[in-house]
Amino acid sequence: MRQLYLKRVHRLVWVLLPFYLLTLLPLFFSSCTLETSNNGKLDGFWQLTQLDTIATGGITDMREKNAFWAVQMHLLELKHPSGNTRLNVLFRFEHKGDSLILSDPYISNREESDVKITDPTDLYEFGIYHLREAFFIGRLTNDYMDLQSDRFRFHFRKY
């Protein structure tokens, strides 16, 4: 009696298994989407090492200031040189060819809510003078990046 029962259960499992697989398998693949970045070498954690003033030819060594840019997906975070995490700024950005355009700046405030920046003077300490800032990418490798705005040339090394 028990063997007959086991044979029927075994047959039922093999009959129903393809049905379950065909109905559940698409759900497994559709519920998970893998989002990837198309930023290439731009993604990463960059330290600002030197800032050149284009108008005067002045050069400032920035290595001791610990100013960092973190790039991931569609967000760029500027870490304030003073180390004050309340003054970190988030930007949306577009990276196309040899151009990098920053826009929609927010002061990063994880404890409450991010605050939209409406006055560009809040960005002057970062060397950014517009709410929408365009850069020319002079060099972008796995280790180094040079960006140029209308006022400054930024030199970075990747961490």
C-alpha cells in the first residue's frame, strides 16, 4: 500500500514540476534587475590633489586639504575639505565623451533630509561657481583625472 502511494506521489511530482518551473521561473528573473553604471573610469573615489587658477596661472596643492569627489551611478558627492560631513554636497551629473556636467546640488543631510542649494555661493569652497557647472575632461585614466571649468583646472588621483 505504501509503495503504491509513493509511486503516485512520485508521478504527480514529475507531472506538476514542469508546470511550476514554467510559471515561477519568469517571476524569479523579472523580480531582480541588475542596474549597472556606464561611467567607465569615472566611477570611484577621487582625491583633489591640485587646483589651478586659469586666469592667474596660480597653482594650489590640495593634497593636505583632503577634498574628495565620490562618483557612483548618477550621483557625485563632494566631501568638504574641512572634514565637516554636514557640508558635503550631492550633484546629479551627466558624463558624455569629454564633458562632465554637474547639476541639481543638494547639501547632504542623512539625519533629516537633503537640502536643495539655490545660491551658488554655497559651492564656492569647492571651486564650483554655478548651480549647473560644465567641465571639460582633459585626462581620465584608471588613476588620474583632470577637469577644467571656466575658472579652474582640477587634478585628481583615484583612491
